[in-house]
Amino acid sequence: MQCDIVVAVDSKRGIGKNNAIPWRLSDDLRYFKKLTSTAPAGKTNAVIMGRKTWDSLPSQVCPLKDRLNIVLTRSALELPAGVESCASLNEALACAAKHEVDRCFVIGGAQIFSEALCHKELNTVYLTQIEADFDCDVFFPEQPALELLQSSAPKIEGELCFRYQTFKTQGNAVKANAAP
């Protein structure tokens, strides 16, 4: 089973501020949904997130449709039916395997990203690079052992310029996945 990261960062690797995403990019939200939802017939994908990321999701989209939602937490947490709770990334990957998931996408937050970046199962990082500073208080960890596979042409939405980038982990034989 493939394990990937999906993240949007500002110019200083910021990913959040006050437990929320400080920008709104409709194109990036569509990209995220298509990337994390597209699976072969009869299969589904999983999104793995920390409890703070879970708490930050707007109620109208929670849980994320057409994907197995897995929340990493060490505490008891009341979750809707169909949403799994696990204590670690390894446990989440094992849970996803039991559900016959095609691909797992780690979607945040910073602590979960740090763990995933060091995990032997990590294949690809899908990163939306936003060319602006949002004075974030949470950051995507630096990871020098990533190889850029592809980068989209700059896109503009409102006053924001951004691009989609795909990286692979060093030493991993993963080929570039086509951007959705």
C-alpha cells in the first residue's frame, strides 16, 4: 500500500495559524479532493491526520467523503461512525490495510508529517507551494532528502500565486504520479 503526504505550505513552510489554514485556494481544495479520493474500482483511499487537524476540519466536510478517515490520537476521542482512531502512524497503516485501502495520504499536522517523513513506507510528497507569507504558527518540517519530480507552472487565484510540486523520497523507486 502506498503512503504519501499531501500538504500546502506558504513561503516559510507554514501550514497553519490558530489551528486553521490561513488561506483559501479553491483550486487546491479540488486538487486535494481529486488526489485523495481517486482510487481503482472497488477500492478506497485513506486520509490520516492528527487530532488537531481533525478538529480543524469544517463540520460540513467532516468526515472527508469517499475516503477512510483515520485520526491519530493517544486520548479517547468521540468520532462519527466510519472514522477510525489509532495511536500511531504504524497502527493507522495497519488499520488501512484491514480496510483494503489502495493509498494512504497523511494530511497533517506537523507532528504527523515529521513521523511520516521518516517512515519507510513514505513514497511521495504532494506539496502546494504558496508564494506568500501568512505568519503561520505551525510549520512543515524540513526534509532535505526529497527529490523534485515535477512542478506545475505557476497558478494564480485571487492575489495568490502557487504551484503544485511532486517529490519522491531519496532511494525510493517511486515514479512520478501524474498530477490529477
